Amino acid sequence: MNKKLLHILFLILILSACTSGVVDQETEIIAPETQMESTDLAITVETETVIITEAPTAAPTVINIEEVIEYEMKGAFDFFWEQANTDPASKGYGLIRDRYPGSQGIASIASLGFGLTAYLVGIEKDYVTYDEVYERVNGTLDTLSAMDRQEGFYYHWVNMKDGERAWNSEVSSIDTAILMMGVLSVGEYFGGEIQSKAESIYDQVNWPWFLDESNDMFYMAYRPGEGFSGHWDFYAEQLMLYVLAAGSEYYPVDETPYYTFTRHYGRFHDGDKFIHSWFGSIFTYQFSHAWIDFRDYADEKGVNWFENSVDASLAHYNFAVFMDDKFETLGPNAWGLTACDGPEGYNGFYGAPPSGYDNNAHVVDDTIPPSGAIGSILFLPDQASQAMLNYYSYQQLKGEYGFTDAYNLSEDWFAADVIGISKGVSILMLANFENNTVYKIIMPNEHIQKGLERLFITNEK
């Protein structure tokens, strides 16, 4: 289905709402200082349904947004559940693939962190039983306890069969942090033996070891024989890193690194200013929020990170609307540029302005990942819902594990793979959108609460 036909269908839906009351239409000009055609107007469709007609003679199929959400959540869960090492005799039992069907035999610890939490969502949604997940999680924590680590930090990519380092990968501070969020989540959910194992794994992470004391910033990576590299010197997805480090009982880090990284404000056209990431990738405004509910919290400088992500998501949406006429894919129903697969392979530079110091750090080639808008459903529910309805209309974008990683209509390209971290942010944010599932599990955790307190991120209510 081409872009012009989709626009016509959305217009039909909007016009029909004038008599049916199904749709509330709100029209806003995104960039009043720029001369734009009528197709550049941002249309916010607050709707639960969309009508898709495959052929003029075919009966219309009514798709409900709840059905699309369920499709993506169940598909994402199935990825984590099925693409794990389930051999109890294996040293890599419980490890989860980095992607599928690509990179066979390679797991990522970030995928596992998302997956452990996704298992809990699966219990709550009756995809699997409590006992099934308990057994899987219990064995997985044993695997993690036996794996090679550096001061409690894990290698980014590992072999699924034995948990050994793969691809000469780095010891990763952020991927370890994502893993720890999953570990603490299952510990909080199950209690007892599971919680004891989870606490032991978390307690062994020597957070100060990964800190560069010369500038009070966390390093990004460490390789044996080479040393540390990179710094978390700019805002990105690392908020959870500071909370976890500050909440540690045995290896705590104070608030200094959290207040040291660069907070650079930018905006798109006349939108509100917000603290942006270097490449402007939308996942950077989402990952920490998959577990930590920042909605009512502000730090010592008055920053509310939830509102910051709302503003960032709106900038992404407005940018897509503004670029609608220039691209086949990008538009009000396809937005949220972020690191993902593209026609030339994986690209970590995909993003939207503001980026860098001069808005030239991001890359745009019309590749759109569904996880971009889906991961912002808490921030922009109406716009994310209309994007999901649009994605669902493309059969080439649908697979056994929900939406595939990305697509590009300009290149007539659809990704073959799904990627664990993209599936992870999708299912966790959708679960929080439905009923705060993940927040209810992890937010009471003593380490999360202690970390927020030590960083002077306090509840405003």
C-alpha cells in the first residue's frame, strides 16, 4: 500500500468521523515560519480504529488499536521466550539472542535484560504460567552467576551455548545496566530464592571501577589489554546507570556523575526546548523509562525526565510531519527515527534534530523502525497509536515476532530481522501504557528508590 493511498484512507477516516463521532481531529501547523503545502499540516488523530481496504471491491477490515498492541506485545514476548537457550545442561541456559534470524548463536546481555522483564509481562498477560517463568529465570540467574565478568560488569555479546565472550566485544557499562534492570525486576517479582540470586548479581557490580575520576564520568566500554574507552559525557539512555550505581549498597557512586554530563538544550523549529542526545535517536529518550517511572519526579536542577521525553518525542513527530513531502515513508503516520537496521545494514546514527551542537549529527534516509513510535506511546499516545495502525497495514512489515525492525519505502526495503532491544522497549513501554505493569514491579525496589534519593531526584507530589 503506497503512501498516497494511506493518506487518502486516513482522510476518509477523518471525514467519516464528522458524522460518526469516532475521531477527534486536531490540526496544527508545525512550522509557521515556513511556507508549507496543505499536506504539511500535522493531523493528530485521536482514534481507536482505522479502516484498511485492500481493494476497491473488498469489504473494509476494521482494525482496533488494542488488537495491534496485542499483536506486537505477543510477538515481542514470543521472541524472548522462543529465542533463548532452553537446554538446561548448557552453560548458556537462558541467554537470549541479540537478533533473529540474523547473528545465529549470539546473545546480548541487553536483550536478556529486556527479556527477563518481558517474561513478567508474559505472566501478567497469561502468555505463560508463573511456574514456567520461575524455572526459566531461576536457571538464567545461575548462568549469569557463573559467567565471566570484569568487576561484576558483563561482556556486551556472548556465545549462547556457553556464555563466553563473542566477537571480541567490550565489557559494557550501559548493557550491564540494562541487564541489571531485568535482574532486579525478576528479583522484586518473585522474591525468595530468585531475589537472593538477583541481589547477589547486582551487589557484585563495582560501579566506581567504571568511573573516570578525572572528569567524574562513567566510561562506556572496557576491553582487557586495551583499557577503558568512551565516556557518558552527553545525555542519552544512561539515566538508569546513575540510579543503579547510586542505589548500590556495596559499591555506591554519589550524585556527581549524574550532574556532570552535558545537558545541551535544543528544539525543532518553534517547539519547546529539551535536553537532547547527540544523534537525536529516539531510543535514548525511552530506554531508562521502560523501567523507571519519572513522571512525577524532578531533580535538583528542576529537570523532569518524563516531560523531557515528551518534548523529544513531539520533536520527532513534528520533524516527520515537516518532512512528509520529501520522503515516501516518513510522515505523521511513520515517525520516531532511531538506531536500527537499514538498507545498507545496521545504522546507529539514525535520528532527528536537534542533534550534536549544530543539528548535523543525525542521519535520515527514510528508514523508519516501528519501535521508535511504539517506545514513545507513553509520551505521545495518540500519535504512536496512529503510527502503529499504519505499520499494521504493511504485510511485509509483519512477522512471527511482531513488526520487523524497520522499513524504507523509498528503497522498497523491509527488514528481515527483529532486534532484541527494539522488541524489548516495545513490549515494556506497551505494558506500562496498558496498566503500568513494569513500573508496579520495579519502582518499589529499594535500590531504585535509594538511587533516586541519592541523586536528589524527588517525587514532586
